[in-house]
Amino acid sequence: MREKLPQPRIKSDVSVEEALYKRRSVRRFRDQNLSLEVISQLLWSAYGVTDKNNMFKTTPSAGATYPLEIYYVTSSGVYHYYSEEHSVELVKKGEFRNKLAEAALNQNFISEASISIVICAVFERTTLYYGERGFRYVYMEVGHCAQNICLQAISLGLDSVCIGAFYDEKVSEVLSLLSDIVPVYIVCVGVKK
């Protein structure tokens, strides 16, 4: 069952310039839960809908093919984000941050982060139209998505770090991904120690 998220805000007291200036990779987090409002804002910044008529999102996409699927892990479970509805669905309940850290070459700070947003892709959505070049477009989109999360984290008074070193199969297992969905990048967000 999907749970509707609080509406995201589109204004803050932090300018883009300030967020760019303050963004750093942080690997020491307090083990602290985030409110649903904050999680909602982070997910919207990653891949939220900004134009309901055309279903455009916060992240540019080659040919508007939108190949990304956003999952996240918190102390309460693994969730899947549905941007079109701005809702989430519990994939599995429980503490899986340690399993995600193990899958990411034992980078233990992942188990302390408030939320680890895992940017995944269904490459065929883009390669169907662009052939082999579509792989490049998907990776570009993942980068845009990750930067949005990092800058949004700063505007919320949080910090982040992006992780590319992990075993795909193990991360897929933690998230219970279907076979056509591939994990590409992990963005850990939390309150810096």
C-alpha cells in the first residue's frame, strides 16, 4: 500500500549559491531519524514531478524517458518512491542499513546515515530510443539526481555523501529489486557528527 507524502516546498532561506558553497562529502553521521516532511523534500528533489501536465521532473532526462527508480533505506525499512503520485511504498520492514553498508564494501557510515537514497535505473527505458548511447544518458541523469539530493540536503541543514563502490547484486538483494532494475548510486544523508 502506498503512502502519500507531504507536499514539498519550493522556497527556502538557502540560495543555490550557498548550497553549492557548503556541500561537502560527510562520512560521520548521528544516528538520527528524519521527519516524513524532510524525507518527502529529499525524494522530491531527487525525482519529483514539477509539471503535472507533461510529467516533467526535477531531474532532466534524455527524451523524457525517465529511466530512474528511487529507493531508500532508513532504520524502519526499505521503501520505493513513486514520483508521479509523490508517494512511497514499504518494500520490507526492518533495519537494513547494516546490510546496505555490507553490500557497499563495509562502508559503515552508511549504517549511521538517517537515510540512504539508492538511485536505480531501468536502462531499457532509454536505450530503447537511443541505443548504446542511452547508457551514457542514464548515467548523466543519475548524476543530476544525486546532485539535487546533495544540494537539497544542505538547504535542510543536513549533509550527504555519494557512494559508487558497492556490489550490485548485494544492493539489489537488500532492496528486493526486480531483475531489470539496476542500482547505480547511493546518496547517504544525515546530521553530521
